[in-house]
Amino acid sequence: MYTPKGQKGILSDYIREPNPYYARYRKKAQQTCHNFHGAVGVFDVNSTVVVTWKDT
């Protein structure tokens, strides 16, 4: 790992930060896929909670 030193030879605790960039908006097909996976995840969690709550 690279550790930068100042002019006096003192180690710096600060890391290099990457250059910022703008995120691109997702395509419609990707949005649909993400929405589907989110809905399946919500269904899985809700069904697990209902089954667990019902058995106690």
C-alpha cells in the first residue's frame, strides 16, 4: 500500500480520494429488472415474517 510522505518525511494518514464522476441513469430494462428483484425480496421477507409470527 502506498503511504504518502510530506516534505519533512512525516507519514500522512490521509488516503487519496478518487475523482468524482456522475452516475448515468439506468435503462428501462435495468429498471424493470431491479423493480422485479425488489418486489421478490419484499415478498420473501414478508412471507418469512408472517410464517414466523404465525408459528409463535
